[in-house]
Amino acid sequence: MPDTPLPPAAPTGQGPAGQGLARSPGALAGLKVVDLTRVLGGPYGTMILADHGAEVIKIEPPQGDEVREWGPPFQPGPEGERGDASYFIGVNRNKQSLALDLGQQAGRDVLLRLLEDADVLIENYKPGAMEKWGLGYEAVLRHRFPGLVHCRVSGFGADGPRGGLPGYDAIIQAMVGLMSINGTPDSGPTRMATPIVDLATGLYSVIGILMALQERARSGQGQFLDMTLHDCGMALLHPHAANFLLNGKRPQPTGNPHPNISPYSAFRTATGQIFVACGNDPAFRKLCAFLELPELPDDPRFRSNGDRVTNRAALTAIIEDKLAAVDGHAFCDRLLAIGLPAGPVLAVDEALAEPHTAHREMVTELDGFRALGTPIKLSRTPGGTRAPPPRFNQHGAEVLARHGFTPEQIAALERDGVVVAQRR
């Protein structure tokens, strides 16, 4: 299990020592994950597992996970040195770091030792790399470790017209159609500002891993998960792919409005934009009554959702005329109070500072470390922050000692550059 002890539960009636901290061993306590991933998709997935109690040993290459350099901003390092970038900090808490040179046979031997009692191996090397090292699932790992769940994350998979090719979030957003539906008719295709494909791949990978572990409980057998950015990005195309597969019309970027529902968009008010969502006719009638527009639901242009989508521009003009002098924040609170979904369009800093964000512990804090908290709230086995993101090779000697390596063997591995103390 992780070297940093679980923070104690707060005494009754007192607040926690931090925010969003784990208060139980976690639903995945006892699960051991060997993590060979870097950048975002894989590390995001393994952080989810670690948040809920899995022991995650993050094995970094000699140069380290490159997102340690993806800044600014950077955290302060020891003695005024520059520390790790926010990009790394945000997705690597609750893990242990071991820096290992898998290009050396001795490094691969260490990895095999770590896999002896592991439940999950997740890696995002280029397809074929593990096979080149004599660590392929079919040829080696499934025979040596029959209960192991091996998850590979890649851009396009190992075969097919684009098999083996590299993939990055923005490239996949472009290639699967996500950019083509984002933005406005004036802006044209636009990259989503959050790396949605990487994040979704991490989420889908966790789902797949947990499915494989559930099946292993029945069969006793592990299996191989072939997870790709391409597939996970394409899986996010709803409802646009569904629309096209039904009507044959190429989806277009619509900006804030929903392609299938109206009113379901951002609207201008006196104090900024708000978002209002009416998913059915009763909600639309309630909104019209609230806006003192009782005649609108009987207008032939707006009687059904299909009518409202067709006549979206006219409906938007009428609603925004009514909202022009309204305090948007107060208006949204009043709409929510009567059961109509609405909310102000907030900047990131405003959203992070919201009282409800604090109530849900969606900003986690521990000893100066701050990040987004876990959204998965379990009643008996809640997860959360146990330890800040590890420094490069912070747990190397401890991890090796736990796996039976003697101090002399550890010193030899460090001397030979198999275990790497300083990033190259």
C-alpha cells in the first residue's frame, strides 16, 4: 500500500485536517496497480484508482513524465528550485514514484518482480514496445501472470489502417469529428479547451479495468484491454453521430445552443450570460410563465420542441429581450428554486470559489497541495487525497525494498543507472 499513511478521520464535531481527504482505506484497498503511463489519459485513470485505495506504483522513464515540465505554472521546488508543473500535479496524487530504465534488461527484471503480485498493469507505450522488450501480453505476461489485467492505452491501436501511429488529444479531436461540432458557424471547427479525449480515455480505461477485475472474480483469469484515444474520442460524439446516422446530414457547430433542444443555450442578461435548459414542453411552459410570456407556448412557432429548434433564432431574441435588464445570478437562483435548470456562466476561478464546490469537497487540499477532488462519492468507503503527487523517484528505494530487494541490490541498481535518482 502507499507509503504515506492514511490521514486520520476528523474527530466528531471538528473539521478535517485538509479538504477532500480519504476517510477510509477505499473501495479498491488491496488492489495493486503497476502504472507505466505518462502524460494525461493513463495517469488520470490511475489517479482515480489511487483515490479509492489502490496501491499505484508509477514507474517513470529516466527522463521522467514529461508533463512535469508542462508549465508554467510550476510549484516551488526545494531551495528555490523550480518544482513540477501544475499539469503533473493535477493528475498524480496518491501514487508512488519509481524511476526505472526499462531499456536495460535489469530494469525489465525489476518490472517483472513488481508484477508478481500485481492486479493491473497499465501502459501507454507505442504498440509493439512491450513486445520488443519481451514483455508482450500474449507471448509472455498472460502465461507468467494469468490473473493480470493488462491495459494498453494508445492512439489508434496496434493494427488497422492507422495502427501503431501516435495520437495526441488535439489530433484525435480533429480526426474523429469533435472539433467540427465545436465552436460557432463563424469560428469554424474549434478544439475543446479541456483535453476531453485524454480525460475520457482515462475514464473509459478505469471502467474497462474494473469490468475485467469483476470478471476475474468469476473466472480467475486476467485479460488484455486495448484502449485507444481514437475509439474513446469517437464515443463522445453523441448526439451528433446519432443525428447523422439517422438523417444523413453533416452536423455543424452551433455554439452554445443544443442541436436537438430549444431553449437550451446561453442567454445575455444585465450582469452576464446565463445558461437555461428546457428539456420538455412542461419546462418551457413554466419558463414562459416565469418570464411573464404566457402566450408563447401557444405560438405556432414554439408549440413543440421541434418547432422551437426550427425557430430558435426568433425564440432567443424574445427571451433575451426579456432578460436584458435582469440580474442573471439572482434570476438563476429563482429558476432553480422552482425546478428549472439554469445557472450563471462562471469563469474557472469563480466556479472553484463557489460555496457548493467547497461543500462537495471538489477542491482538495493537503499540506499545501491543492487540486480538484474526486467526484466519486461512496458512503461506506469514501476515497480522496492521501498523499500529494510524488517527486521523481521519491519512493524508489521503498518500493524495491518492499519487493524483496536488499540494500546492496538497490545500491547496485542505482549505481548501474537502472534505478534513476535524478531526471536525465
